[in-house]
Amino acid sequence: MLTRLKASWSAFAEKRPGVAQFVVFFVLSNGITVLQLALMPAIKWLFGMTSLVDTTFQVWPIGSNPDGSQYFVFDYAAGALPSGGGGLAYFLAVQITLLIAQIINFFAQRTITFKSNSSIAKAATWYAIAYVVITLVAAALQGLYKAPIYELFIDSWGLGGTGETLADVVTMIINAAISFWVFFPIFKVIFKQEPEDGAPAAAGDPTEVRAA
């Protein structure tokens, strides 16, 4: 059965290499998302036991909220959610989770999905640049949906700690979805398959020119 599935997949990948590549990318990306969902509550719990929860982390103001308050790219007001923004503790939990996941994602996608043999240093540099840009965009967008999601699950639905965990899951899925659709075309560019150097001519090759 397994052999038949492998043969069918190989035939499909040969016939539709682009689609097959996207399918592998999709499967790996979802696996990385599951990893993030497992890591986030644990890391957040660890930082939640520190005073960093009460340390405000609000940087890069870019405008105003509908109520007139300042809008920040990274907006983590002091205090536990939902009344506060989770403080520096929540920021670190999110960023450490994303960093771990993206490092694993880099090597997995490069090796398994795109089978790239290009310069790993060059690819890592462009990946890091893309990661920083996407992180900034995702953080700015998070200001639109983070607070309403936590208020919905914790206060409106009265789920308390369970609601906070569910809100963590929802926000992480949204972040993962943003990364998924942005990273695929980027990977297509930075993870290239370069032609291998030609092997030396075999002994006895009739095309080989010998010195007189």
C-alpha cells in the first residue's frame, strides 16, 4: 500500500511539479503551525510568571485608533490580558515562538520542499530580511484584531483561562496564515536548484581529446 502511494505521488510530482511543491509546502507549513500552537502557551506561561507582564512594550506609533488613542506597530500594554496587553512578556512569548518555528521552517522547506542546493548563507540572509518585514506587517495588523479576540473569548463568552488559550490559538493561526501566503513566492526565489558541476569525462570516452 505504502509503495503504491509513493509511486502515485512520484508520478504526480513528475507530471505536476509546481502543484506537488505547493502541496509539500502546505503540509510542512501546517506542521510548523501545530508546533507554534504547542509552543506558544508554554512559553507564554513561563514569561507570565515574571514581572515582564507589567512592563509596557509599545513602540513605533503610526497613527491613531478609532477612539483617538495612539496606534503602535508593537502594542503590548502592561497588565494581563484582556484588560492589559500582556506587556513585554507577551511580546517575547510571541516572537520567540515565531523565531523557533521559522528557523525550523527554513531548513525544512529548503531541504524537503524546494530541494535547494544554492548558497545557504545567501538564502538565510534574504529569509531573515523577509522575516523581519513580515513580522512588522503582521504586528501592525495584530493591533486590529488582538484585543477584540481576547475580549470575545475571555469576557464576552466568559471562558476565562480557557478563553485566553483559545485566543492564543486564533491569533497564532492568523499570523501563520499571513506568513503562509507571503513566504511561498519568496521561497520560490531564494531556494533555487543550481546545476551541479559536470562530472569529469570517463576513461575511454571517445569524445575525450588526448595529448599527443
